[in-house]
Amino acid sequence: MTEEQRAAGAAIVDQVLRDRGWSLVEDPAEFAREVCLEAEAQAAATGQDLPFVIERRTVNRYCRLLYAACGERDSQRQRTAFLEIWNYLYPIALYRLHGTNGAQDCTQQALVKIWRKRDQCRDPGAFLRWCDQVLLNECRDYLNKRYIRIETDEGVKFVPQKVNLEDAPMSQEKANAEESSPAPGSESPLLENSIQEERLRALVVALRVCLQNEKHVTVLVELFIHEKGFKQVAELLETTPLNVQVMKSRALKKLRECESFLQMYEEWFQ
């Protein structure tokens, strides 16, 4: 790997860490050097594109840091690690629960199980995928307890289980609260903004799941969410506006084939 390739590789590593808000790396230069060495060997052995391998090896090596930090006892690194895992899991919970309530509870329960059962993760380099599976189990249990899963021609839908209101009379406190609550359509703008921000975070997670390409995710986020032009996005990615247009077309084509993304987009934004 030439000096120019090493510098480009280090820039990719830095971008991956910044995009995800990961801050456990104590020596960024050494971390990037080790990632690039691993990536160079893997790319040579597999023939894969080097920048792609660098992104994957960055995630793999950082997962090992997360795994180790979660095993520390009452340290700042441990608290940082669990906060980063929360930030990673919570949007996924919002997405997996199809807009239902419970994302916060499921994420919290998942963190507790991750803390207790961390040793069951056999591959620290895939720690986040293991955390993802713990969360998915919590989300599945949540849906099974509160919703009925129905297969339709349009796909799987979750219908709330019926509740016998006669067995659960409304308390006076709840009745008073409902009387004083705002009418439908008059919710607080702050609440609306909060919900919208959560959905946008979940949308970005869904893009990553469907596209599996961080540059394509960046292109769509910057063009459609941040409303930047092709030239601005090109400068951000250090490429040409024409290449940005190509990446946009490819990303949109792949999204049209991703049923889970289309379902979420239709439910939330149409």
C-alpha cells in the first residue's frame, strides 16, 4: 500500500468513525494503520475493493473495542460504550416495531441482556450484529405479547390484541388527564419534531440495512434530507457531481427492491 493509499484509507476510517459517532479510539493514527494493514491483506486475498474492505475492517475492529469496553467495571469507557450501543439500537427498534410504542423499553431490556450475557458473543468483531440479534428478540417478544401477526396479500401486519375495557376501568386521574389533553391534530410542535427526528434516524438505519453502502446512504441523506445539491455532495465525498448522480440512481434502484424500506416509508411519510 502506497503512502497515498494509506492516507486515503485513514480518511475512510476517520469518516466511518465520525459518521457513527464512535469515540472509543484512543490513538486514531494507530487504529487506522492497523485497519489498513488488515484490509490490505484481506483485499489481496479476496480481490474485493480496498475502500469497501477498509470500511468493513473499521467496523470489525471497533466492535472489538466496544466488546472490551462493555466488560469493564464502572468506567467512563463502559458508559460511553453502552451509550453508543443505545444510539445504534434505538433507531433499529423504532424501525422493527413498525412505528408502535415500546422501542425505548425494548432497547433498555436489550442493553441489560447485553451487559449480562456479553460473554455469549463468540466473535467480538461482530459484537454489534450480536447486539442487534438481542434487540430483535426483544422486539419479537414485545410484538407477540401485544399484537397479533397477520399474513396478508400486502405482507405481514401487526394488529393490536383486543382489550376488555370492562376489566380495566379508567381511573379518575386518567379520565381527568384525557379531558385536559389536546384534541387530535393539535399536538405540541416540540413533540411532533421529536417524533419526526426519531423517524428520520430510523430511516437512515433502514437505508443502511437495505443499501449496505455508506456512500450511497450519504448521497441520499444529503440530497433528500439535508437538501444539498449535487455539487455540495460531490465536495463532501471528494468526487464529481456526475458520480453523485450515478450513486443516487443506483441507490434508488436498490431501494425500490427493498420491501421493508418501502413499507416503512409508506406508513410514515405518505
